[in-house]
Amino acid sequence: MKKLFLLFCLILTASTFALADTSPITHFKIAENPYEQNQVSVVVTDTLNNTLDNVNGDYVFTINGFEDTLKFTSGVAFYKHKIDKSTFLYARHVDENGGATLSSLYYVYKSESKLVPIHISWMWLLIIPLSLVLIAYLFKRFIIIAIVIFCIFVYFNYHNNLSIPIFFQSIFDGLKHIF
């Protein structure tokens, strides 16, 4: 009887430890918060952009350089800060168990009634300045036009909260995932 009771306690203890594990986040996206105006939510997805409902609990994200703990329920967490104008959002998650670092850059376009998050690939951040330099190098008479376009590109990024460190961090995170 004692051995049976000990075996039952051992199985019960093992099952509680197995249920205590949190689901790792492997992909996420930024979406408009359907319940609050001018707010976004972070949605945990799989590689096919389907929401993972089994992700629950608190996870640490860094959004635009500010660390915040987001509470996920059924794969969705709400970012509490309101968005007043169109802006860039750089969201980053480091897995606490030594997993991969995930990061995504979004341009959140604000219209009159809703927010439209647009994912910006790190490749575009690299291709646009390099193509301007290449055009200026190949066609010497377009140097001034390339410099003006580059200045407009830098001003647009800076005006919409995409600072130089976040710009380069997004490119470096993208390059890390290649290698």
C-alpha cells in the first residue's frame, strides 16, 4: 500500500513539473488591438501566421528600447501604450531559457479610425541606402539627387522614431538569423 501511495505521489509530482513549463515564443507579429483604439497587440504565431493558443503567461519584450512584461492569454498580449501618430515599432524578445532572440520592425500607420501595422524587413533597411550609394557611384551627375533622397530617408526614419541604433540593431538581428 505504501509503495502504491509513493508511486501515486511521484506521478503527481512529475505531472505538475511537466505542466509548469512555458511555451517558447518562436514567431510573433504586431496587430491592431481590437478592444482599444490607438493600441496594438503582440500575437504569437507559428511560421504560417496562425495564432498559437497554447501560449499563456508573462514574457519580457523590449519595444523601442523600453523593456515591458506582457501578459499573454491564448497567444495574445496587449501593449498598453497608446500610439498618437504613425511610428516605427521595434519589438524584441529574448528567450529566458537560452533560446533565440526574436525581433521585428513594424511601421504602424495611423489613419483616422485604425492602426495598420506593416512589417519592415531588415533587407529593405539595407537595400535602400546601398542602392542610393550605388546609383550615386555609377552616375556621377545623380550624386546630389541621391544625397537629397538619402537625407529625406534619414529624416523620415528619425521623425517616426526609428533611431540610428534601432536601425542598425534591426539589420544586425536579421543578419544573425541568416548565419
